[in-house]
Amino acid sequence: MQRIDDVLAKRTQSGVKDSLGNEIAKLDTTKKTSDTTTSTDTTKQLSEEEFRAQHPFFSAAVLNPQSPNADAYVSKDDRNKIEYWLSLPEVQKVIPDNVEFVFSAKPFTSEDGKQFFTMFMVNKTPELTGGVVTDAQANIDPNTSSPIVNMEMNSEGATDWARITGANVGKRIAIMLDGVVFTAPNVKGKIPGGRSQIEGSESMEEAKLLEIVLKAGALPAPVDIIEERIVGPSLGEDSIIKGFTSVLVGFFVVAIFMIFYYKQGGGIAAAILTLTILFILGVLAGFGATLTLPGIAGIVLTIGMALDANVLVFERIREELAVGKTMKASVDSGFYRAYAAIIDSNVVTFFTGIILYQLGTGPVKGFAITLMIGIVATLFSALFISKFIMDFLVSRGMKINVG
């Protein structure tokens, strides 16, 4: 597992040794039998294919001749290739022991739509770690209206930071976390006092991310392995089976209760509940969604909410029948008087689902999506299908028993 070093600062190196490219060229399967140590005639123009054959590393890790820094740009498709080359023992021999190659945290998009990572060469040992950071805040610079991050350190960090920045004026400091570079700002001058301002963020979202990175490095939360287990796929399958079992048990329990309490009306409600569940599964299948355990929990909750709408309607119909109205008039009035309560409760729950989806993570989002789909299916079933079935039966002269 790659180390999580909470690195705040690593001084970037100024160049990339040509011996690295030569060493990788020796490993290229397209190499010629001629001596690879022969110097190349710089006046000869190589074609793209010849350059790739002779310099495979620098054909994938492109240097910008216009830039004062020796950063390399690696396409997203070539990143795994570069990482493999750098891991080879033959290549490791020519890389100094005190440096390492690292990538930017996220790629940038070129004009032709391709994505590239920036590859830096930095000191392997961090000059300063995030444990000295006491606070970091993303703000807008009032002078330039550009996003900045204000950082504060404790007294120990302030002393080291003044020494580091004073010795590296005009150079860059790489701010890293989990082995990737989030930003590499230039040092404009010696920074005493431990208070720094980091510029260069492209947006406020990027500045907020840098703030989180700096604060994460300051968290005194060591990671210790307490226990390790290896489980097979049968564990997940068993959980899914138990989840479906809970749905079926919940469905049959509430269906039996509805039939027992509301007689014919309860049977209609149970049939409509079946359609509601099929609607939910159909929508999930249409979007190609995976039904997870939180999603199954959302279906179980939908079962209760769907029957709640039918309970409201049946109770209203009971009240209308009690005052002597006909079955058709009672059904029409019962649905009309229950509409407001059904819509209010489901709309409020739907907005709750939106909040869960926006603010939650993976499992919470899965629950929220299933819940919102279930609410829409419940409203459609309760307000349209249930009303249609009841009106159809009443028009046929049937007297529906609602308990």
C-alpha cells in the first residue's frame, strides 16, 4: 500500500536527467542492434516514428521547451506505461535515491480535448509535513479577485517554513497528499511567521480542495491496521438475498393486514402495491442501476408509504359512507379529500430525498434515488391507478367493502 505521508511541501527539482530516457530506450523492443551509447546528431531531424523508437520515454512524457521548469506532460492513456517504466529496476538505477517522480492530482484538458497529467520530480523526503498546519482557509483575493488559500502554522512549522522559503526563493514548493501533487506554487520571498498565501488555483472549487488537503495533513489521525479479512463474493450475495427476503416479508405482512382490515379495498391496495414495486424495478432497470442494500431499504420504506396513501383514501371513503352517501359519491369524495394529505406527505419526503442525494455519498445516494423513484411511483399508483380501478368497479355496480 502506498504511504499516506500528509506531505505539505517538497521542493521540486529543476531538471530530468537524459540518462533516464537513454536507459528506457535500451529497454524498448524496437531498439536497433547498434550501440545505444552513440551520441545522436542533433542536426538530424527525426520523424515521429524514429523519435518514438529512439526515445520512448520522452515520446510519452513530453517536455515543454517553452517552460522554465522541467515538468513532463503525460497523457491519461500513457500514465500506466510511464509508471511501469519508472518501476523497472534498470530505470531505478539511474534515478537518484533522493528524488521521485509524482503526478498531478488531476489532469488538464488540451485544446484538442485530450487529458494530460503533469509529472514532477521532487525530493523523496518532505521538507515539511502537514502536522504543523493549524488552519487553512480558501478565500477570494480582494486585489485580483482570484481564489487564494491562506495557511497558518504552529511555531515549529513557522521556523522551518521561514528557512525553507528563504532558501528556495524563485523555486517551487510541491504541496502533496497521498503521493500526488495538488499544486506547486512559486516562492516569491522568505515567509516568516508561518502565515502564507497560496495562489494559482483556477477556481474557488480548486481552492476549497486545496484547503481540505492542507487541513487533512493537520489531522492527528494515525492509521493502524487492527484486523484484516478476506471475504468471498458469497457474503455480498447472502446480504442481497436477505435484503430481498425482507422486502417479501414486509410486503406479505402489510398485504395480509390490509386485506384483513379493509377487506376488498385492502386486496385492491395489495395489487396496486405490487404494481408500484414493479414500477420501481422497471425504472432502475431502464437506467441500468445496480440494486444495492441501501436501495432495497428504500423499497421497503416505499411499501409503507404506498399503503399509507391507500389508508388515507379508505378512511375518507368510510367517513363518506357513514353519512349515507352512495358508493360512487363516497369514492369520489374520499379521493378528493385525501389528495392534499397524500401529495403533501410525499412531496416533503421527495425533497428530503433530494437533500440526501446532494449531500450524501455512495450508499446514501443509492437509498435516496430508490426513495425518490418510489415516491413518484406511489403518487402515480395512488392518485391514478387506484382511482381508475375503484371507479371501474363502482361503474360495474359492485359495492366495495372497505372494512
